[in-house]
Amino acid sequence: SVNAVAIHPDGARILTGAGDDTAKLWRIGEDAPLQTFEEHEGSVNAVAIHPDGARILTGAVVCLPESGPLFELVPASDMELKHGQEIEA
């Protein structure tokens, strides 16, 4: 299920956060995502796109046995370092 949506500044793409622990960048009207970000270990409940359109922020709630729920933020810079992905034009 989709939990969060952000519209890209160009108006042609959207970023979604979902219960399958992923964030996906889509071109509006297309069936397959342009990019998939799989850095979270929990349902992605928050997404945002920087006004410059080149950076994103995603957030997920993860439950740790010792501390309970924790909101985990993953900035795009971490995603790029882990997987070499960049937001495509």
C-alpha cells in the first residue's frame, strides 16, 4: 500500500513511500517506476522532494526490541552513497 506521496517540482514525476519498505520515483502515467530506493527496514511513511528536484528525503518507522518505534530518516545523499542512484531527469 502507498503511505505517502510527493509531487516533483517538474509536475511530471511523483515520489511514493510504501508498506513494502520502499520509496519509488514514478513518471506520471507510466506503469513502472523510474527508480526504487530500498534503504529502509520498515514501512516508508513520509517522503519529500527538495524544491531543486535533485534531492529527496524519506522516513520510516522501525521497531527496535530495546527501544520500540523509531523514526528513521534516509536523505538522498545516503541513498546515492549506498547504491550509486541519483534522481534522474
